[in-house]
Amino acid sequence: MLVPMVRVNTRDEILRVAAEQFAHTGYKGTSLQDIAAEVGCSKATLLYHFASKDAILAELTAPAASELAELVAALEPLDDDAAQAAAIEGFVDLVLRHRREAALVYSGIPKFITEPAFAGLLPHTEALCAAFAGRSAAVAACVAAEVVLTGIVTVVIDTDRDAAELRAALIGVARRALLSPSDSPHDKD
Amino acid sequence: MLVPMVRVNTRDEILRVAAEQFAHTGYKGTSLQDIAAEVGCSKATLLYHFASKDAILAELTAPAASELAELVAALEPLDDDAAQAAAIEGFVDLVLRHRREAALVYSGIPKFITEPAFAGLLPHTEALCAAFAGRSAAVAACVAAEVVLTGIVTVVIDTDRDAAELRAALIGVARRALLSPSDSPHDKD
DNA sequence: TCAGAGACTGGCCGATCGGTCAGAAAGTGG
DNA sequence: CCACTTTCTGACCGATCGGCCAGTCTCTGA
């Protein structure tokens, strides 16, 4: 046989394990030692394949980041309503494709998103948030957009629900949440 | 003067600074050194006032945790609709009272909530989530509840919006998001 | 056969982590 | 004045962190 059978590709395996560990224990909470142990190699091997721990994170989040950039670009020419609808479906699908990586970016730590690995990502999330808000600057619309955006990302990470079912539920809640506040239900009190 | 003027209460100051740092950089991302430097005392002083770093976290989150327990208890006797309404308002107010601490609990790391400092907190968040979902076990309802719960907590942490305005916006988006999926808007595609 | 390349590792580095401890400094009551 | 408590600190601890490096494998092509 031409390919070693015990491990097809150490580099990919490192990425896979790192994605799991980062998502579960956090970036700072995961050590290279932890990843190496799970992969079944030495810590030095990690740093042979990757320049640094940060480099692992960067490569891990790169695909999701570029897909986000594409989504935002595709949204731009659309009118407000169409952009909102496309943003909801596009983002839900994107997040479901990259559950762990997406959750990593929004790990609840404001500082985190400003790290070098995520440089240039912030404008895209802001554009997406604006699309969610129907490009309104109203506080209610912006807050709703932020709740939906962060809520979706946080939820998908450790749920074991079926993807199709999850997708439908996420799109549903996003549509409802992002309805114009004037269409809001029983606005008593 | 009877009280030293440069610092009223070192212990309280430590808690205040720790709350800021934890919320901004994360629990694991904040060292005792960092906190001590900001407070203006030595690291040993932190550990004179608190048994450990975990103890700081525990004391920091204790008030919010007990208030959550009270809220959940108050919800229990209510019928489904009333419980949902009360849960929304009660939780939004609770989170606004404890912005940084609440965000700390939901720091995006699944592992985190299982830490000793938060022992016994999980059942309460689950009960609250159930109330959000109108005590329905349907996937759509549960997912919506989770999105709202985590979204709210994540949003409040680093926004500088006015509390009253934020409160109205959060309650609004929560009500909309938690509408029964059957009342959902334009369910095309 | 052997030189070279790629994959990998043990051992080590300085830095920093949370935490301990003996003791200094500053008040307080007798 | 002294004994005592409270508050605080510098020095230090073992462990672990991310990262580095010399060297060891295995495979491959000339």
C-alpha cells in the first residue's frame, strides 16, 4: 500500500483535533500538549506542521472567514429586504458548515475577535449584522441583529441535533426575531 | 479621617477589576498578575483576600446566580405563557444588572459552565430555557430559546448602549423570537 | 549504495501560571 | 510601652505554557 494506514495525514488530523479541543475548552484553555496527546504525536510535531499555536487557529478559521467574506460580498448589491433574507439563510448554512470554527470566533470574549488570527474579520461581521438589521441604524434593529448573530453561533457548537432540523429552526427564529419591531407582538407594558 | 482615601476597600476593588478583566479577556485569559497590576497591589494580596482565582470567580458570579435561582423559582408556579413572559423580562433585567458576570457564565466554552464555580447553575439555566420555549419540547421552540438566551447574554457584555433602550430592544427581540413557530412570518422556501 | 528530503521526536528553554509563606508595616486596645 | 490583629508584600515554589533545536528515523531517486 502506498499510504500509511495508521494515519492518512497528520496535518489534517491536527486541525481536526484542534477544532474539537478549541471549541470545547476554548483557545486559551487548550494547550499544544492536549492536542498532541489526542492526535497521538509529540508537541514538537505540531510545531513542525504549524509555525505556532496561532497559526493553527488561523488555518482553522480561514475557510469559514473567506466564506463569510463571500457571503457579505454577495449581500451588498441586494436591496434591504432581500439582503436580510439572504443573510439569514446564508449565515445559518455557513455556521452549520463550520460549527466549531464559527463558535470559536464568537467565544464571548470581546478581546478575542481582535486577535491577529481574526484580523480583517470584524468588518465582515459588522456588515452581516447590518444586513440582519435590514440596514437600519435603529437600536432595536441593531440589538436584534446582534442577538441573532451571536445566539446562532453559540447554539450550534455543542448541540447534537440533526442539521436539517436545526437549520429550519435557526432560520425560523432568525426571521421572527428580525421582524421589524413595529410588527412586534402584543407590545403591552 | 477614619477611612483611608486612596482605597476604600481593597477586596471590593479586586472584585470590580476582576469582573472587568474576566469579561474582557476571559477567565483563563486573565492572570492574577493582570488583576493585581490594575488594582495596584501585589498578587499575594489577591490571595490574601481570596482563597484562589476560582474563589474570585465564584464570589463574582454568586449574586447573579442566586438571582437566577430566584427567578426560576418564581417562574415555576406560572402557566406556560405567563412563565415565558416573566422569564423574558426577568432575565433581561437580571442580565442588565449583572452584565459582565452573566456574560462570564456563557463565555462560549461548553466546558466552562461545568466548572466548580458554577456547580448547580446548569439546572437553572435549563429551567429558564424551558420557560423561554413555553415549556415545549419541540426542536424549533428549544432552539429559539437557546438562541435568545445566549444571544442576550453575549450582546450586553460590551455594548455601551443606554440601559433602558437596551432593555426595550432585548425584550422586543426576545418576544418576537419566541413566538410560536406556527405564527412565523412568510414561511416560504 | 548513499545522499538528501520530509516527518517526527526528546529534551530543553525562558516565561508565566496559580499558589505558599515568612515577615514587614500599620494600626488598636490595654 | 507592648502584645495582638489586620493588611499587605517580596521571594519563592512546582507546574505548565508556547516554542526551539539537534538529531533520528523512513522513504526515495540517482
